[in-house]
Amino acid sequence: MDILVETVVVLGISLEIFGAMECQGSLVAKIEKRQLLIFCAVLAAGQTMALGIGDVLSGLLSRQGAQESFQGRAAAAAIFLLLGLRLLLKAWKNERIVERREEKFQVKRFLVIYSRGILYTFFAGVALGFLGSSVSVLLLLTLFLTILVTVVGMYTGYRLGFEHKIKAYVLGGILLIAGSVDVVAGFL
């Protein structure tokens, strides 16, 4: 699989984290760098583990190691399409939050939100595994992009509020759908 498509898909998934971090950044009175570093580590570890486990599972699901089979490519295209449509729907719903400053970052509330999203990263890992993606490249890419969107999302929310999360969800959805289209174009 092409590194550009892998980057597009992983960035599409990561933009959901951007939206969540932007919301959290809009609520805190002050960004504590130590706490942000811990969140970067937790989010990056969770994302890379979910993607890696999904990739390994796709290898187990594939018959005789033929990961780039027609069925695998079709499943990957469907997964990317559904994940993209889910982000577009999330942007359309535009769940409002009450934007009020809090002295401390609400760790428990954030982890509940994040634990729901990690399931979708797992599915993306399965899809990328079906396409025969390089696990090491995917994990490094996921690690880098997760840290980047976590920091940028937190500071964007802190400085500008949470309104840009819709744009992040739309862009993430478009990127995932583009990944699906690329997989389908590979059929032809």
C-alpha cells in the first residue's frame, strides 16, 4: 500500500482526537505542559496499540496470509467509507458543549470519550492490515500524528474555542472516504 494513502487514513483517524482535544483545551484555565505530555503518551500508546492489534487481527482473519485479496480490499474500502461517514455525521450533529473554564483537566471524562474513539482506530488497523500495510511504518506514523494533533488540538481549543472541531471532523471524514475511493480504484 502507498505511504501517501496510509498517511491520509491515519490523519483522518487522528483528526477525531484533534476535535476531542480542542474541546478539552477550550475548557481549561491553563494548559499544564506536564499533563499534556502525559496525555500525549497515553493517546499515542492507545492509538498505536489499537492500530497494531487491528493489523494483527486482519492477518489472522486473512486466509493463508493473502492479505491483499479481493475480499480484504473490499472490507478495507467499506471500513474506511463507514469511518469517514461516521465522522461526517458527527460533524453534522455538532454536539454542543458548555464552554466554561475549569481549573483542572477532567481526566475521567476525557478518557470515556477517548475509549469510544479507540474502537474506530482498531477497525482502521484491521482495514490497513487487509491492504498489506507495513506495521512499523503505520505505528510510527500513528505515533507522530497522534502527538501532533493532541498538542495542536489542545492549544487550538485553548486559544480559539471548540468551534473548529467540526472542520476537523469533516476533513477527517473526507480523508477516510478518499482512502476508500483509492482502495476501490485499486480494484480497477
